[in-house]
Amino acid sequence: MPDPYVVRPDSEFLGRILAQGGEDAKKCFQCATCSVVCDLSDGGPAFPRKEMIWTQWGLKDRLMADPDVWLCHRCNDCSTHCPRGARPGDVMAAIRREHVFHYAFPGFLARWLNQPKLLPLMLLIPAVLLGLAFMARDSVQNALSMSTYSTSRIIYSYSVWFPQWLLIGFFLLFSGLALIAVFVGVGRFWGALKAADAANGGRVPTRGLFTSIGSTLKLILSHQQFSRCTAEHRQYLPHAYVFYGFVALFLVSLWTMTAKWNPLIPDTFVYPFSFFSPWRILANIGGLALLLGCLMLIWARLPGAGDEGKRSVSSSTYFDWAFIVTLLLVTLTGFASEVLHYARLEPHRHLVYFIHLLFILTLLMYLPYSKFAHMVYRTTAMVYADYTGRKTAVPVVAAAASGDVVAEEAVAGEVASEGESAEEANAEDPAHEEPENVQGEDK
């Protein structure tokens, strides 16, 4: 008989999960339907069944070191087929939100950013920083003995208030600070994944790390996982539009920022681009894709929109809306700034350009603390799963050695083997049984 295992439920953590979209988690009765119907839960530890029972028990330590939370792409096939209406897709989304908060550095910024009452403060901070940059413009230019760029061609800049050299230095500084915070968070996450695997018997890397990174990037670029969704198959297009639109705008921005040092850029390079410049065309196409993707995501989240009964399997929180609306405002103010730039409207174009810069800075500066962080945490989890062979084999670990409250899940295909009913599968699965030697200890 395995040694007794003391369960230390974190009631505060459970309360946050229930309040942020996971309110139906306690309806789950561990039938394993969710893991069976999920096309992404194959070849490794099945999800989201184990995440549902860990949530019910309030096992924060387990959930915070679980990479499978990020392998879920919220297709909502699980929520559609759940006989109890427990909505595992929403529970997994709430757990991912807690991951962002748990690993954020510094943590208080994540908590501040996701409180609606603090929204004015969180917008005021980047506005003040941009104002300080504007006030320091002349002093910095004189101190660095910088000369304005000159050419025989006529250049009508977006705003003389914010010259290009100032914006490049300013945004590189705060983007660099955000990346440092991202690296700290990802490092903590990776360490937690390794520690959890070590406690459960350990996993030996099956591939090289860089090979796994390459495989993961190919998977992300192809958006293959989203295309496997059934219940929410419509999310493939909006996510693809947003992703590729953002990539296009990033490439244009990178090309512009490196103009002075990039050997691929000729000396005749002039910014802003002309209307028919290939880079201008790419930026406009990317902006349109981003705009369309955001509008489609917003429409899909509106109550009553789309297919009948859709709202029964999906919900959105402030965490979701804040990111989508910020992306939308970045895109809309960008196009407005471009139109006013060509119209030569004074001082309107300067004010709109300032607002555009404000939302860009908000998006980049708060990357580690918003839903934007999904990009890095999901990538990290996918790399780790590929690196450790998590999606190809389930390690057999003795319950006595691991001290598990819930045994490792059977592969989804085994649970749903031909001719076996759900009741028979549950009867044979130790995860479905109530643990006999568990002592409760509320935190």
C-alpha cells in the first residue's frame, strides 16, 4: 500500500480559477470524455482530465508545473462533449492565466495589469514615459552630438515631435526590459517543469534542444494545431490572420530599425516609405490581416454571435479582452496615423501618432504580464514536450515512489479502445477512484 499523501489544497488559487472562467470545474466527475475527444491529447499524458481533478483538489503546485496546460489550444471539443457542462476548455484557459501571473517578473505588474480599476494607471505609465522622451529629445540629441538625417529627397516625417532615432532607442530600451522579464519567467517555468519531472521519476531528453526548437517553430508557423479544432474550427482563420499580420509588421519594423547598420539596405534608404514601396505594401497587408483577425476574434466572443449554442462552451475574461482590444487599437491608430500623414493635417496627425505610439508601447512593455505572454509560454511548453518525448511516451512511475494523488493518465486512445464503454474505462482507471490514504489539509 502506498504511503499516505497529504493534500494541501490552495483555496485562494482555486477561488481565482473559479472566478476567471473556471466556475464549472466542480461539475466534473472524471469520466475522461474530454481527454478522449481531444485530438491534441495523444501520444503522451492525456489532458485535460488530470488538470480538472487537480483543479478540484486545489493542487496549485502540480498545475503550475504542468506543460500540458499549454499544449491545449482551446479548441473546446472537450467542452462541447462534456456530459456535465464542466467546460474544461475554460478551466485550462484560467490555469494558463495563473501561469502568467505565477511566473511573471516582477509579479505585482501582472496583478496590476489585470485589474480593470487600474487600467488608467497602466495607460498613464507609458504615456508619461513617452512624454519624458519628448521633453528629453533636444537634450539627448545635443549631448550625443547627433545630426539630423539629410538627403536631397523631400521627406515628410510622421512627426517632428518624435524623430526616428529617438523612437528606435526608446522602444529598444523598453522592449529589452520586457525581454529580460520574459527570460526570467521562462527560466522559472522551465525549471519547474524539470523539477516536476524529476519528482515523478524523471524524463530523459529524446532529441536535441535545438532540434526541438526547430520542430516547434515549424509547427507554430504552420498553425497546424489550430487547424485540428472541431468545435471552434473558426478560430483557425482569425488566429492565422493575427499571427501572420503581426509577423509582417514585425519584419517591416525590424527592417526600418536596422537601416543604418543592415548591409542589405542601400544607402538610398528613406523613411517613411513611399506609398508604393514594397515594405509599405507589406505593412499595409499585415495591418489589414491584423485588423481582420481582431474583428473576427471579437465577433466570436460576443454573446449570441456565431453558431447556436456556442456560448455554452466558451467564455472570455478581462484578460482576453484587454489583449485583443489593445491589438485592435494599435492597428486602427496605425492606419489613422498613415491617413493623416498623407492628408498633412496639423496638429491632428501628431496627436494620433502619439496615441499610436502609446498603444504600441503598452503592448510591448506589458508583454510578460498580459495574454501576449501566451506566445512565449506556449512555445516553451511545446519545446519541452518535444525535447523530453512527452508526446510520444508516458513514463511508468510507481505510485509509491511518486506519491501521486492521481495516477498518470492512460493514453486517450487506450481509454477509448474499441468496444470499451466509458463506465468500464473509469472502473479500470485508478485516477477515477477516490484515494483511500489521503489526508486533507486546507491551506
